[in-house]
Amino acid sequence: QVQVVESGGGLVQPGGSLRLSCTGSGRTFSSSSVGWFRQAAGKEREFVAAITAIKKNTWYGDSMRDRSTIYRDNQNTVDPHLHNLNTKGTAVYYCNRMTSIYNTAIYLDDWGQGAQITVSS
């Protein structure tokens, strides 16, 4: 198990942008693919985006495919930039390690506290 900390959530107006950050510790995190997921109230958790450790290959979920970009500038931090957000973006956003960025149903660690994003005018 690896502990991660999500940060960067907040209130944003429709059409606005926000950057989240996932910080993990240790070689296990730094050598793992990492994905972001979100869960809106009363709905199932869904995949947002993921990035591999070395080659920085990326994969995006349908919901945010054209409105997000995921970065990994250093091995212990994975940051999705979310833009042109709409009210469907209101959710708690979580990060987790993945065995493969293309297998979005499998994740490796317990879920953290997440970062709340509220999209509202």
C-alpha cells in the first residue's frame, strides 16, 4: 500500500479551469502508473485520466477526454489540468496507482480523502 495525498480542489465557475495534484511517496509510487478518478454524489466512481511512470504515456476517460491534460513532471507528483469544466465536473477526485493505464477497473491502493471540485456559478 502506498499513501497518496490529493490537493487542489475548490470552487470553479462553469467554463473554468483547475489543477489537481496527487503526491505519493517512495519508489513504489514513483515507478507506478497513476490514474485519477472522480465520484459525483450518488454515482459510481469513473475514470478520468492516467499516466505511466517512465514513458509518460497517457490515457483519458470519455468524460474528460477533450477537457483534461495529465502531467507527471516529477515521479512523485501527478497533476491533471482540468479545463472548460461544466457542472458534471462536480465530484470528489481521487488518485490511485494502476497496473495499467488502459485497465481502468483495477487499482492498487486504498482510496484517499480525495479533492472536492464544485463547478457552480
